Amino acid sequence: MKRTIKYISFGVLSVFALASCSDEFLQDKKNYDNVNEGIYDYFSGANGRVNDVYSWALPTVNDLNWRYPSMGNADIAAKSTEEYTGFSDFVDSEVNLSSMSNGTSVPDFFLNSHNNIQESVYGRIRNINDVIRGIENGSLSQDEKDVLLGQVYFFRAWCYYNLVKWYGGVPILTQVLDPVEDNFTPRSSAKDCIDFIIEDLERSAELLSAKTTNGGWSGSDWGRVTSGTALALKGRVLLLWASPLFNRANDQSRWTNAYSQMKADLATINACGYGLYQTGSNVNGSDFAAQFLQSGKNPEAVFVTLYNNIANEDNQDNQKNNGWERAVRPSNTGGGGKGAGYMLVQMFPMADGRIPAGTGTYTKLKTSDYSYETSYPFMNRDPRFYRTFAFPGFRWAYSGDPTQRDSHNPSYNDGKDYVLWNYVWYTDLNDQGNVENGDSYAADNLLGNKTGIYVRKKSDDLDVNGSPLYNYDPIATKNNGPFFSAAPLIELRYAEVLLNLAEAACGAGEVNEALGYVNQVRRRAGVPDLTTADFIGEQQPACMSAILYERQIELAYEGKRFDDMRRWMLFDGGTQLPDGAPTSWTLTGWGGNTCTWLGFTQFNGQRRESIEFRVADQYGVGGTQWNSDPMQGVARPDGVDFRNADLTTQLETLKQWYTDNLVISEKRGDGYDSQHNLKYIAFRPKYYFLGLASGAADKNKGLPQTIGWEDYNNGGANGTFDPLAEGE
């Protein structure tokens, strides 16, 4: 990269002595990237530099951006899936992302900032390479070097994985190069990048083996990456390489290679102490919910970011909160609230683990024997349904006094008996049936700050976790709310390890073995086993469809769905090519259409709507204030308590209350054009591989643009870099 190196290396030439390092892993986060070489001659100093790599590279609860993967927020990735409504730029038919300086720019996950190493994609990689060089040249023992280098090699692979899944092939830098014009590194092929990532991960696993394959880290070191973490990410990378996005001809050797390696690696992953989180007393999916709330050593957390629940303190830099809790909690508890996409609600399995009839999405899977009740979507569902969504009348307990924040908020015994009542009313009957517009107001002082169905996935439910991991500060104004949460954030969990292996096994033709891995995940959730009797037609495509469906459900709101949709080309089945694409990009495997092969209804051309539960007609209209609920005085049932094994009776009671008092109504989800015509999902084929944004291209003039995107450095001509070419 002729100019890349100049910019990504600039700004780190000054060297300062490091006064001290923290011995508490991930608790005291300071910037240790400007240091003298002597720091690598003692373990605590070198370990401080490794901790700095963690602080630069660990995932966090943010929207998808250059530094962090999607983690379940309503960002441009998740809003391109069934999980949310509202068009992102990736699926809006009126937006054509551009790599030029005009129009709506393609997201820049390649450079971000050229003059600030801490805000640069390759700045992170440079920092990692600097740490590798320092440790290798230091005077620590080889055992000490190995345990530190093993962690750092993992993060270099992690950084490159997040580049390659977007761009296909990027420059590979392994040295800390001087900021001079002569240092140019071209884009490597995707295959070379994949090989490089796997090499780093295998090196990481080997170096960490002695330290971590006897149960993993313990004590204050728990949360560091292990041999199992490296091999689990390796499995994800192998799966990406075998998937249709990179494997257009369905080269079977990629599947068999992924399957054989991932199966062999599972023993090491298990030896690091990883496994499904299970307590033996699972009630209505309580183990599924509790896995996200383990502050101690958690077998599910293969790759995890740790947090604390320290509130803001002046002149302190030790706050590291997980913002998810305050993001998902309803506003009358002091949170913000996330509105779940009704499409995913409808697609979620019924209690027998099968897809509801009438969704028309996975047509090679047999539909449920339970009837889906449109007016009562919560009836007879997969246990994970109740841990993923919240409806009017669901308990959602927490610990805190919301009346200190707003005296009109309902206390519900300081949150310990909180029940979500988010039904709505209108102030004008003419608005009541207006799908596109019309202001509604929700009960219990939610008013305008409400949504129809709430996301509750990963929430710290007091009924599941009696010792919440957050401090509740009802009058906090900093950080947008009162929940200062220490709940860990799991980027890669053991259930995904099993589902990755299941997919590889299916791709290699081992259908029965694939079902075995899937069923381990389903049993933990309390869902019946999947068998070939659940399939329609040929077993392999139906099995693969079932695995992708299981991933969609198990990993909902964890930031994984958009990656799955891209690598399986589920927006159009891979039938469309971007401008200038060579014939080698044509999908020849899977019958030329992954959606048809899977029996999946392509996502392009669909819409996602929202719903609300409004008061029945006999109650008329209400006002705009907390005390203007037209159903005041109407007795409510007890909130559905998921600690009670008898869920059916409770849900039947709630259903009857809905029948007597509420009406389900469709509301606008995805957008309309300026003429109020419906718009439909339109993911363009060039988005499967992103182009370099104009800012990145301008600072990297020697790099070719990706095919299908305008070359900023060549007058807007079509790019020439082929992400699928295996040669230079």
C-alpha cells in the first residue's frame, strides 16, 4: 500500500516510558501503545501491552462500524435482516451506495481514519504487530512469550477476519513498517487472506495450548482468549470459505476440509472448558436466558468481552459498562427499548420446534402441528421465544425504583414484580386505523416512548438472575440511562461452535451427524429433536435449511444473521451479478440459486411490518398523559411468570384478556416512497463484497477497487480487483 503505510504508520513513532501497568485484566483500561522497548523485558509490562490489544480489539455493544462487528443493535446490518424493521442503506431501493465522494457513501470498514492510529482499521493491526515484535525481541522466557503471543496472534486474525468477510482480499501486513512511500503492500487474494488468518489462529492455539487446554483460564484471567477461542474462530473462517459467497461452484473439498478440521478441533475446544451452559433445572428456557448473565467462568463464552458496573466517576477511566441492558429495557424502567421485527416473531418456531404454517419462508421444512394464532402470537411457542421477546402482560423483573426518575412510572415493587403493559390507545379515532401514521400512546407512562413487541434477548431478568449484574441509578443522565451493567458480551459462544460444525458436516454430506450437533443446542433450549422426518424432499438441502433456521433462532439479536444472509446470498439466491463481474462469479453450485436449493424465500422483494396491541373499540380514545389510559380501572391478569413450569394456563388467561380488551393492529415497518407507495427490500449484488470508500481510496492510491464499484482514483471506472480470484 504505497500511501497506506504512510498513513497507518504515522503517529506512533514517538516513544515514551511506561510508568506502570495494571495487573487486573480488563478492569483498568489505559492507553499503553506509546512505550519504550524495555517494557517487554518484564512480564507485567508486556502483559500490559497485551491488555492494550484487548482494549483495542474486543467487540463491544455498539452499532456495526469499522472497529466492531454487529452485536444485535438495530444497525445497518441487523436492519437488513428479519430482526428489525426500517430500511438500512443496504436494502433501501432508493439508495445506491457509492464509492465516489458524491451520493450515499459505502461504509468504510477498511480505513476509517488515516491520521489517527487509534481510529484506523490498520492502526489496530499495526499496534498488534508492534506488540508481536516487542515480545519476540524481549528477554522474557519462552513460556512467557508463548502465552502472550498466543493471545496477540488471535487478535490479528480477528482483525483480518473482519476485513476479509467484507472485502474478500486485503493487504496483509505482518511487520511494523516505516512511514515511507516505498513501503507498498498490495491487496492479497481472498484465499491468501484466509490461509493467513487460519495460520495465525493455529499458531495462537498451539502457543496457548499448555496454558489453556486444561480447563482454560481461571481467576482474574478468565475472559482471555484460549486455544479453544482460536479454533472456534478458525471454524467460522473455514465455514465462510466453504459458503456460496466464496465458493460459487460448491467445491466439495472446502466442505470436507472444514468438517474434518472442525470435528478434530472440537476436542481442544472442549478441553478449554467450553460447553453448553446448562444447570439441570431448565424451566421455560431459563438456561438459554441465564447463559448471558454469568459473571464468573461460563462454559458458553468462547470469545467474550467483560464489563463492570461502575457508574461514571469524574477523572476516572475505569468505567466499562455493557450498554445492552439500558438499551432494551422499556422507558418506564429507565431504558430505551428495542422494537422487535414482526417478521421474525412470525417465523419463530412453535413449541414442537417446527416453523409455523403460512410463513412461506423455509419450504423444505415441515410446518408445526400447532396453529399459529395471529391475534395471540405468544401461544405455544419455542421456549426461546419467551426469552427473546416481551409482550403486554409478560413479567420482566428488575431491581430498581423507577419512580425516582419519574413519579408517574409504575413501581411494581421496585421493579421486582414489573410487568410490561405496552398496549396503546389513540386520541383520535381517525388515526386508529392509519397504518402509516397516527400517534398512539402506551400504558404505564410509556406514552410515546414505546414499541409493539420488545426485544428482551440477553436481558438481565431478575427472575432468572437473582443477583443482577447492574447498578441501577434512577437519576443518572450520563450514558443515557440508569443501568450500569457488568453483564458479559459473548461474541462467539459454544452453541455457535456446534452449529458451525453442523453446517460443515451437512455440507460434507454427513446429515445425521449434523443433526446430532443441532439437537445438542435444541435440547438445551427445551426443544424436541430435529430428525429427517422434519424434512421435505432431498435430505441435504433440507438439513442445511434447518441449520440456517436454527442459527436464525438461537443466535437472534447477537449480530450473526446478516453475515449468514450474505455468505449464503439469501437476498437474491446469488442469481444477480454486479456490473463488470467475470463469469467465474456465476453461481454454478446449488443449482445456480441458493434460495431455491434451500427452499428459502429470497429476502429481496419482501417487506417487514410492525404491529401494536391497541385498546378495543369499546374503550374509545384517550389522552396524551400518564393518567389518560381509557382502560384505567380494567383489571389486569397477573403477569406471565416464566418461573412457573405451567406456562400454558397462564398464557390462556392472558389470551382471554387480550380477547376481551385488545386488538392487534398492523403498523408501518419498512418505509414508503415520497408518493406513499410501499417500498420493498432491495439488496444490490455488489453489496456482497464492499468497495473501498472514496476516503480510503484517496489515501491508498495504489490499491485496486473491488469489481462492481467505481474506482475513485480512476475517474469512476469499474473496479478491477476480483475477491474470488485465487491468484495474485
